[in-house]
Amino acid sequence: MPSRLHNFLKRRKKTLAQTEAIDDGTMRTADGMPLKLALERALFRSRLRAVLLVLPLFAFLVITFVLPIFDMLFRSVEDQVIAEILPRTVVEIEAWDETSGVLPGEAVFEAIVKDMAEGKENKTLGKVARRLNYEISGMASLFRKSGRKAGKIEAPYKEQLLKIDKRWNNLELWKLIKREKGYFTASYFLAAADMEYKPDGGIGMRPENRQIYQHLFVRTLWLSGLITLLCLVLAYPVSYLLATLPLRSGNLLMILVLLPFWTSLLVRTTSWIALLQSQGVINSILVGIGIIDDDSRLQLIHNQFGTIVAMTHILLPFMILPLYSVMKTIPPSYMRAARSLGATPFTAFVRIYMPNTVAGAGAGGILVFILAIGYYITPALVGGRTGTLISNFIASFISGSTQNWGLAAALGMMLLAIVLVFYFLYDKIVGIDNMKLG
Amino acid sequence: MSSLQPYAGKLERTWFYTYRTICAAIFVFLIAPIFVIFPLSFNELPYFTFTPEMLSLDPAGYSTKWYAEFFTEQSWRDAVANSFFIAIFATLMSTTVGTVAALGLSSPAMPFRSAVMAILISPMIVPLIISAAGMFFFYSRIGLASTHLGVILAHAALGTPFVVITVTATLVGFDHSLTRAAASLGSNPTRTFFKVIVPLILPGVISGALFAFITSFDEVVVVLFVGSVEQRTIPWKMFSGIREEIRPTILAVATLLVLISMLLLTMLELLRRRNERLRGLSPG
């Protein structure tokens, strides 16, 4: 921009100088500048003003929002722990041939004993132990145990270390250290995709019984799809009613949609807990009118059913509002025309009305779907074990008992990629500009 | 469908009433869960359910002690103070930068308009858990984690898309000849902004601010990750309350929150009518 401004000023000076000298008949403004230049200048100015107005928000969001997302992306591939805490080992292990089938030599063992002793002293050994434990279980206890004794180990290191714990015999451990000694790793993304390094060094799927996240992603997508469908089925008749009623009563009924929309998410989740729990309102009513026995109360919550019901309720207004605003624009005369041409009410509705509402259903559907796949709070409170989504796993890897930030970041990035695909679709189909609120 | 014609046949009549019943059922599904907590919050016993005394309308089954607990317990009072403090500052921040940006975005001269808009709206689209995790990682690096400022910045970022959307929507109907008229009458741009533009876009700004406020006021995921006990807000207290020990105090709080939403909804509706009146549309 500055260089353009500079050029422009230079050009302007030149033109002004020329103006006095010659009059070549070009159209000029009152102060003698060629009209084309004046127009260009005005356009540039208004463009600059628009950019300057947007700039503060843009900079604000880059710092508070975009950089954090990139930080997360960075965390999902970053892996400095091993190189940082086992510096001697990663140098020595370079010479070891991992395809040889024999343990590394004495030098590597000496290096790792010294690294462990230092790590123990700096209290950093736990970090590397946890990192290695992500890949091979039992590594945390191996490092803790050996770390305690590392300070006292004398040569021959290899023999001594193997005497402390046989697990140092594990070739996979050494392969792991050699593979992950760099600053970046693909192992978090592999784990998030249920893949792993095979003993021959290649990459393959995990054994069937250890594939977790694929099922989780499938479950998240399936539940979100189901919730979106339920929302559409429930929203359609209601939106149609709201759009066709006279303005006054329509607006009055609209309050019934807007109030839940404006009510706190936690309030609505709390309500569903009160309704669905085994001593809750619905079970009590069913017992009260004798449909079920007191001791065979239905399990309506802390399972998939709870998640589906509560989330459908919470997301329903997001489907009703776009559908309503599209239906509002369909002239009633279309249906009358269809009827007068001999269509039955049903045919007129299906052939004339419904195709006109596709845009609204698409907008609401994508919006609900995007919101649903990232949901955390409601599934965490009413989902139990079978109704939790990918977000709940991400959260538990960040703050739960099984901390693994790299894996959380990798799972988060995969979820984000899915959401962005749908966001892109939304933008193409609806246009972000057309997003309406309230 | 909106009304039954006198000449409607039997089938049409049946369908009409069936359809109305279906709609009524869906409206009940939408609204009943919100109102069911009202009576439950006056429960005498510490349960989330109707006791026999309550069902027989025995006054002894009802009490306001959960409300008393909410208003007297220090941790709830701290939560209320934190919630308002964070929400007000986040709203001020997001409304200011959001409104200014919306003015720029509405200008036809804005380059790369849709790409920029896509980025500005993204905090609304990116799943909260991802925003929260990313902010937790990044804010920890720069020392903003577990501070009020950190939570305020995070909430302000989440609130800006709403301000941008509502204010640009108001500006769509904005008549730019008004600013030219002001200029031709000798008003400088600053004066024009405050005397002509602001009064006209004010409904949009206020409703955007209300959206930003409620976004922050209801938000729990980001507070859970970026904040600590010091930044404990009302939703945080409710979330941990539901997870640990369920007490009807949560229902009392929930009831009060519903009342606040009703207030906000009324304000928004009034603003919408004013906006449409100003733009020469008939109030709907």
C-alpha cells in the first residue's frame, strides 16, 4: 500500500506540473487534475478507509483467536520432549541400525543412563516418560523405576540397566526413541486416525480392538446427522405454521421458539436432567399412570438417548429460524395456482412448496450439523458413556486424568477440518452474508 | 392451512386438526422443559423431582431456601460478580471493534470482502471445544491463562461475529445519500458519524451487543479451559454443580437465568420494531 500511495503522489505532482504547461483536451476536475486520476484517487481512498475500519477487528481476532488455533495445529505435530530431555541418547542412537534386530550398543545405554540421571535431577524425566507411554504402555513406570537408580549405575551400563528392568530389552522402545527424536512427529495424527507404526517401520491400522477414534468420529457424525434430521422433521411443520399464520399470532408463537433460543444452554441441559433422570418427571409420570413399574424405571439419561433428546431440543431453534425466514418469502399464490390447476393439496405441497424451501432446510441443516459435531457441554452432562462425542475426548485429553495434549490437538484439528468443509459448503450454498440472527 | 375454509371437506378438516395437534406437541417440546424447572426450584427437599407434597399443593412442600442459598452463599455471589464483570467488558470490546469493522465491511470498496467476512465470522463456526483448547494452549504461553483479562479477550473474540452480522444487516438498508446530504450541509465526517449514522444503526449495534453479552454470559467451555477458580462464572458453577452434587440451587439459578433471557428477548423485540419503523417498514 505505501508504495502505491507514493507512486500516486509522484504521479499527481507530475500531472499538476503538466497541467500548467499544456492543455491536451482531457477531461479535468475543477482543480485541473485529469478526471480518471481523480476518480482512481477517490476509489483508493475509500478502499483504504474500509480496510482501516476492518483492521482493528482483524488484528484482534488474529491475536485472540487465529493464533490459538495455529498454536493447536503446532502442538499436534510438535514433539521436542525426547530431544530435549534425552539429548545424549538421541545423538548416540543415530549410529544404531534399527533393522539389525539387536539392541543398541554400550554407548547408547551409557547416554540414556546419564540422561535419566539428569532428568531425574531436573524433575523433567516424568515428561519424557509420559510421552513414551503414549506409544508403548508401561514406559512411564519403566522410566520412573530406572530413573530412581540412574544416578548410581556404573559401567557396564547395558548390563546394569537390563538387570534393573528387563523391559530395556524391548527393541520397540529403542526404535521409538530413534523415530521420535526429531522436533516434529506424525504420531499424534496417526494415533488420532487409529494408525500406528508397524514393527517393520511401515504405517498401518491398529488392531481392530484398539481402534477407538474412528468409531468415535463415526458416532459423532452419525449422532449429529440424526439430530439434524430430527430437527428438520420437527422444525418443518412448526416453521410452516409460523410462516402461514397471520402476522400477529405468528409473532406471538414465535416467542415460543425464541425463548428457548435465548435461554442458557446449561439451563436447558439442567431441565432435561430434571425431566429424564430415573427419579425425574417423565419416569414419575409413567409410574404414576401405571405404564411402568416403580422398580423398572426407564434409563433415559446418561446414554445416547439423553444426548439425542437434549441436543435436538437445544438445536431446534437454529433449524426453525432459517426455515421460517425462507418460508416467509414464498408467495401463497403459488399454492393457490397449483390448486386451481387441479393439484391435490398434497401434490401442491410436495411439488410446489417443498422445492421452494430447500434453501432454508439446507441452511438450517448445515448450521445444526456444524453446531452438533462440536458439542461438548450437553453430551458431557447427559451423554454417559455411549452418548459422548469427539469433543468430550478432546476435553478429557486436555484436563482429564489421561493427559495427552498432542493427541487432543490432533483430534481437534481433524474435527476442525470436518467443520471447515461444512462451513465452506454453507458459504457456497447460503453465503455467510445471509446468515441471520434472531 | 392458516385457517379452515368453511367449504373444507371432512378429510381436510381432520388433517387440519391433526396438523395443529402435531404443531402444539412440538411447541410443548420446545417450551415445557424450560418451565418445568420453575416449580421444581421451589422444592423443599434437595431433589430434582416433584415430591408428593408438591403435587398435592401442600405449602409445606415448597420453600424458597434454594433462592436464599443462591443469594447468600459467597461462591455464588463471586460467580455472579465474575459473570457480569467478564460479560460487560467482553461486550464493550466486541461491540466497539465489531461495529467499526461492520462499517468497513459494508462499504462497497472493501477488497476481498467475502474472504475477510469468512474469517471474521469463524469464531462462531469453529467448535467451542477447539477454540477453548487452542486458547488454553496459546494463552498459557503468553501468561493470559487463569486471568480475567484472558477470559474477557476470549469471550470478546467469540462475541464479535454476532456484532458484525447484526450491524452489517442494519447497514444493508442504510441510505448513503444521508451522509452525503449531511456533508453537503457542512457537517464534518465525525459529526456525521455521531449525528446521522449512529442513531440509525443503533438498534443493530444494541442487538449485536446483547448477542455478545449473552454469548459471554452463557459461555462455559472457554471459561473452564482458559479460566481458573478465580474466574468462576455462573455457568461454570452450574456445570461443576451438575457434575458433582446436584442441588436445587442450580434450578433456582436456572429459573433466574430464564427470567433474564425473557428480559433480553423483550428488549430485542422492541429494538427490532424500532429498527423496522426507522427503515420505513411496517412493524411486524
